[in-house]
Amino acid sequence: MTNWFRSLTNWGTPENNMRKRFERANITGLPEGVGKNVSQFSSFYCEYVKRVRKEVAKYPGRHELIEIDIEDPTVGRQVEEAFGIKHTCWGHKNTAKHNNTVSVDELQRRYLLSQRE
């Protein structure tokens, strides 16, 4: 979750990054103004997953939910097994080189400073 939050925060411009877009979007389970920290995003995502699982469970035999942890080192093999594509098709593309250089604490500090301006 921390990596996703960091990625969302670093994608785009500081004034209009993806995390801020989520924060403004008023998504079910993530009302406008919520999503400023990892904890809020974690809660949102966990509740989202529960809603998806519940919806899929309503239609046994009609839908199959495949859940894959994209940070698992074996994700390529999991994708290959689930979808029949070569495991080498999976990988990180278009990644920002700076994503891992800024800690979540630093992102939070920057956010708080921006709110004072």
C-alpha cells in the first residue's frame, strides 16, 4: 500500500498528482477530501476489495475473481497461470525513477506544508 500511495503521489505534477485526483474525485468509499495519507488510502482500498468480493460472490459460476499481489516476486508466474500469457510479459514499465527516493513521511510533510500556503 505504501508503494502505491508513493506512486500516486509522485505521478503527475505536485499540484495535480494522481493522489490529489483521487482525493477530489468523490469515489465510493473515498469521499472528497479523503486520501491524504497511507492510512486513509489503505482503508479505502480494503473496503473496495470487500465490496468487489461481495459483488462477485452474488454470482457464483458467472464470475471468477482473480486476485494477484503485484508486489509478489512471483507475480509473472501467477499471471501466466491465471491468464495463459507468458510470465515475461509482466514487468514494471514507465516507472518514475524518483518514486523510491521520497519517503512517505516526507510526502506527508510536503503535503502539510502545502496546506499552510
